[in-house]
Amino acid sequence: MDTDYWLELEQTYVKRIKQRQDLFAKHGKTILDHLPGSDPACKELMEMCIQFLCARYPQYFILDIKNMVFHNAILGTESDLKNTHPLLVILNNIPEEFAITLRDPEDGTYYLRAGIICSSIGWSLGTKMGLSLRDIHGTVPEYKEKMHFSMQRFAPASFRPSSKLC
């Protein structure tokens, strides 16, 4: 993945963010949810997104570290990072979908613990939350034979939250 284009802003950015907000208002936890223990991962994802936007598009995004406020000049909005859940900050500023899986230290299996999935076809975050990768993909043809091993290996074995933003 080319890190220069990890998060791309397209001409439909404003419309896409509005669609995401409307979907969340209508469907709530079926498109955005987080389970206990996932907050450090959600925060790290938010920090990665903000760092990227501030570096890639400094004319549009500014982080006020002193007050922990993220400014979005395209939307004319501010996000209070101290008092807003990281996934809501992402929903309101990032036009991408994210599914956060975390490894259970007891059984070594990865489980869907948090995410923002607004545009899925045939399933919703609400129906998959808390399930293992195996259970999520159980209906995918040849998942066990061709994908299971790689997907269990792909995710990092440990999680270390970052200590600072930009």
C-alpha cells in the first residue's frame, strides 16, 4: 500500500461524510460499534488517521495539540479529541471503513472488536461484532483452505498504543 495515498480525499468527500453521518444516525451500532477493551486500538487508529491527514493535507487539517482539537477546514468542523470517541472522530472526518480485530491472548484467535462499516453488502457490523475471523468468514467459499492461515498470521501479535499525536 502506498502510504502517500492511504487516505484519499475525493471530490465527493463532503457528500460521503454526510452520508456516513446519516447512516449512523439511522442505524447506530449496526455500522459503528466498539466492544470493551478496544478503546486503545480505536484511539491508535484515530491518531494514525489524523497524523496522515495533517501531513498529507496541511491546508485542510490542523491539530491543536494544546487543546486536543482537530480542525477540518473542508467541512468547517472541529472535533474535541478529549471528549469524543475516536470512532466518531473517524466517522465525521475520514471517508474510509475500518474493522478492528484484536487477538485474544488465551486462544490466539482474532475477533472483531470495533469498527465503522457503512457500505457493506449482505452483512453489517452489528451481525459480526465479537465474532472470530473464522466465524465472520465461515460462509466464504474456501476460506478455511485458502485464507484462514494467512488472516490469522497477518494481524499483529501484540498491540502497543501510540503515546502522542502529530
